[in-house]
Amino acid sequence: MCVSTKLHPRSALAVFSLIIINKAGGLIYQREFQAGLRKLSTNDYLVLAGTFHGVHAITRSITPKLPLQNTASPVASSPGTSAPTTSGFSYPNPGVPVSGLEYLETDKFRLTCFQTLTGTKFLLFTDPMTGSVETIVNKIYELYADYVMKNPFYQLEMPVRCEAFDRHLGAWLRGRT
């Protein structure tokens, strides 16, 4: 019996859906890129955006802080030995800001969250076998910056209604297959 080495059947496009959430947790953009996905109502997407925003905030706040050790002034713990003192707490990578939930993976999909410096979140649903998701998210953010944020008629934090963004996003995703 021969084992097939074909690519995953859904990997041709591999991007299922994109949701953009403003910094207050409101849904400002939603688009599906695959046929056959379960249809959700507008209210379902609004609930999804608000729920994810809350979960993201909670995961940000529960990021564990690690004790900092001050080795400059050891305190004797027993004769002949010394132990470093704790002089505060810091996040695992002190130079990197706390980010919260960045991805969630199941056997059916992978949810990747990219948060901008202004608090806007891009939720990208892809096939779990998709590689270089960060590259895809960065390109989507670049298109968003070029066609939405540079649009003089777009108002910050409001729903995205930009045909040029939709067109270029769809064309780029189709072109990468």
C-alpha cells in the first residue's frame, strides 16, 4: 500500500477568514475566503469580536512575571553558601511588551492574532498546516495601512468599507496559491 504525499486538500488557499477588531473590541471588518464555511450571523461575529477582545485582555493580564535575581549582593543562606536575593519581578522577556493570546490551534483551524501598536487586532483563521502565517498577517496589515488608513474618508475605529482594500486583499490571497 502506498501512502500519498499530497498536500493537505485545503492548503490551496489555506486562509479561511479575516476579522479586524478595533481597540474597544468592536468588529470593524469581516471577510471569508473559502466556500463552504459555516455561515454566522452579523450578531455572531459581533459577539465573537467582543469575546475575543475580552479573552485577549485577560491573557495579557495573567502573563506570569518572573522574579528578578540580584546577584550583586548575595545574602548568606547557610554558612559557606550564598543565595541571590529577589529584587522585583519582570516579564519573561523584559524588552518585549506583554502581548496576550497570539494563536489558538485546533485540528481544523489555526487562529492567529496580530495586534498593532494602536490596539487594532487582526484575527486570521487558517488551515493548521499553513506555513508562514506571520508573513500573511504582515501583508494583510500592509494592505490595511495602504488602502484603509490612507483613505481620507475612513474614520478611525469605524467599520471598514473600502473597496480597494477588499479587491487588493482578495487578489493577493488568490495570487499566493
